[in-house]
Amino acid sequence: MAVKVLVVDDSGFFRRRVSEILSADSNIQVVGTATNGKEAIDQALALKPDVITMDYEMPMMDGITAVRHIMQRCPTPVLMFSSLTHEGARVTLDALDAGAVDFLPKNFEDISRNPEKVKQLLCEKILSISRSNRRVSAYSAPAPVAAPAPAPSSLGSYGSSAPARPAPAPAPMPARAHAAAPSSPAPKRKAYKLVAIGTSTGGPVALQRVLTQLPANFPAPIVLIQHMPAAFTKAFAERLDKLCRISVKEAEDGDILRPGLALLAPGGKQMMIDGRGAVKILPGDERLNYKPCVDITFGSAAKSYGDKVLAVVLTGMGADGREGARLLKQGGSSIWAQDEASCVIYGMPMAIVKAELADAVYGLDDIGKHLVEACI
């Protein structure tokens, strides 16, 4: 059965082009269009589409407000279109917090210049997120996570040197579409030299939920690899830094890993780590699908830190991270995967589990507290 799509945009040109591109795929059916957020809500209730494409700037009601209403009244996977600017990034992150599953840059030039590439990417996104866990009977936000207890005095200089930041309420996630698989036991403590987290679709909200559970004195350096355009990662790092008690910044060449600091791989480039704890930022290789690529950062961590890495693979399409996790596993490091029930897209974690690389499988809301247990 074809995936039913509702296209929402106040631009007649963009509505027509998106509808034409999607309708050319026999697996997709455009069942309706809307010109503003209010129409989008009405059409979503009437047509019950499998996926909604949503613009942000529209008359009467903007896209973020529309997403919030849709998630409350008829939860549906939403693909946002966004501009490749800092403001566009901020707005897109707000939309993901509101419940959108994923986003694509809204670039009219690309549609004209590379129609086949745009068609392939858009259709792949639509088909993938139609199978996401975003469509559920209820869309609920759990209670705010309590602040982790202060670290014991044995941490010495990792104690309370940084001022505690307020614990924010976590961003909403979909209610479980099905019962969660039995969770792995709580981890044993180990002196990890690095925590490396890789993710893609659903990752911005997932990372927020994990990192807001960590105390300011978290003793291990952290690197984050999130599939994201170059224009977005700086805004995302700034957002995380405001929400978290640890510090978060977009990684720059020469940055030094240190406890309580999370470095986010810059979009469009590759991030590697050397044995001295320095970060190397390299140009994105056009032969690689992902820029940044989880496999590359994981692989460099395996070479530099041996068995002292704790790697976590969160929600996302595809299998990026599997081969890097294999190298880490061969060196004796630990690998965790997010469970299927709490993933927006169970692709990257599934690849880890199917390859029998996961030492533990945890629900999203358990990962942060287990990181604290494992490292402090």
C-alpha cells in the first residue's frame, strides 16, 4: 500500500514541485495539500496521512505550532523543510522538539539543478519516516528527569568546580508503540577515557534527553556525532550547552578532550581523535555518505584509546556506526545500543544488535543514568 502524504507549504510552486516529485514514486500517494498550519491540522484530521511535509513560515499558523497540535490530536510523522541558516537551524530544532521526526533543507536551486538527486532523497526520507515510531495512539512527555546526585568526593578535581545548571524538562518523545524488550542489567563502573555517542534521525531530541541527565562533574570527555548539515551543528551545540549542566560546543580542529565537555562533530566534516586527546577536524570526503560519519570517529577512538571507550548508538536510519563499533569491540571497548521501542528510527541501533556488538541495550530514558553509573 502506498504511503499517504500531506504536503503543507504556503508557496504554490513548492507545493506543486514536492507533490510532483512524490507522486512520481509508485510507493507514495499525495492525498492532499495545505497552505498554512491551521489547514494542515484540519487536513491531517480528515485525511489521516502517513507522513506530513511541513514548512515553517506560513500565514495564520506557523509550522511549529501546527506540529504541536498535530502531535496532540493525531500523531503523525512530520518532515520539516528548513533554510540552511543559523535561524533556520534554530527553528528546525524547535520543530524537532515539538515532535517532527526529521528535516530537509529547503533549497529551490537544488530542486532545479539536481532534480533526480532531490527526488531520491525526498522519497527515501518519506518512506523511511513512514515506518517510524512517531505514529502512536498518544503523544506524551514524561515527567522531568531529576538531577543526578552530586558526585562522590573521590572524584577530586572533577568535583564541583563548575556551577550546576538547572535540570531542564526533557523534550517529548512518542509514547511506546509496543512493549519494550527486556532491558540489560545496569552497567559496572569502569575508568573510561572517552564516551562517544553516534546518532541520526531522532538524534537531536534523543541527545538532549541523554545529556541533560549528566552532572557538570561528569568525569569522562564526550564526543557527539549527529548527522546534520554544516549550518546546523553550531546552533545545535549552543542549544545543548544552554540545556545541559555539562558544557557542549561544536568541535574545532585542535580542541582537547576534557571531563565535563561534549564536543559535537561539525556538519559537513569528519571528526577524529588522536592518542593525546586532541580533536582533528577534516574536510568531508565526497565518497562518504555521512558528513560527519560515526564510523570514522568511532574508528579513530578505537585506535587511540583501546578498551577505554564507551560507545553509544542512538536512533537513526541506516547502519553508520556498526563498523566503527566493530573496531571498538575488537579493542575491548564497550558498546551500548538504544532499544527499538524508544527509537524514532530503529536502524543504526538495530545494525549494532544484529551484528552482536552490543554489550547492553537500554531504553532512551535509562541511558543517561547508566552513563552516570558506569563512569562515576
